[in-house]
Amino acid sequence: MQRQILEFLSPAELAKRLNVSRRTVFRFVSAGKLPQPLRLSKRTVRWRWADVEAFLATHERPKGRRCDRG
């Protein structure tokens, strides 16, 4: 039996993987383009990467603008 490793991502980590800004991650959640995060405490949320991958596999991949400020 193979063990599955659960990977939890912060908003910043998820934004980096999707190549969008942190704020855009929350906009996508509000628009239903990403799953709701898990709330670990009042100010801490995380996404299970497996949940995000499954969601993106069944939905159109969100497109956002990356705003790189130097």
C-alpha cells in the first residue's frame, strides 16, 4: 500500500504555483475558479495541493495577470 503525502500550500505558495498574485488567488476562490481553503485558525488558511489539482482537472484553468513589481 502506497502512502499519499499531503501537501498544504499557503496563499503565497499557491499563487507562485499558479503564477498569479496572492490577491488573485482569493479572487479566484470568490469567483469559484479555485476550491475553498481550509481554515486552520482565524488568520491562517491552506489549500491541499491534491484538492487544487483535482479541481483544476475538472474545471477550466483560471487565467490571471501576474503583476511583478521590482
